[in-house]
Amino acid sequence: MGMRFINSLFVIWLHLRFGVGQTSIGPVYTLSYLLSATMVWVASTFARRFGSVRTVVISRRMAASLMVVIALS
């Protein structure tokens, strides 16, 4: 429930900040969801190699870093 709310706000923010329409945002969201689905499929391999906790920590750090970059751009 939380991510859907945040994603909706992010679309509104992109529109208000940069004037980007839904036709431009749609393909980006599609690509991001496909990448997310692929990473869920690959996560078990990473968990076996690095351990479950380390995999979660690494992925959360990468996501937080990208969110900071997006916010500051």
C-alpha cells in the first residue's frame, strides 16, 4: 500500500516540477517495474551468494542512494 501511494505522488511531483505528462512517464514506470520483477527473480541467487541480510542491506542502500540523487536533481 505504501509504495503505490508514493509512486502516485512521484508522478504528480514529476508533472508539477518538470511538466512531464503521463505519456512520458508511462514507459519509464514500465521499465522500472520490469527491472523490479527481474531483480525479484534474481534475488535468490544473490541471497545464496551474499546472505539474506547482506542482500537486503545492499539493495536498501542502493535504493536510498538513488532516491537522494533523484531528490537533488
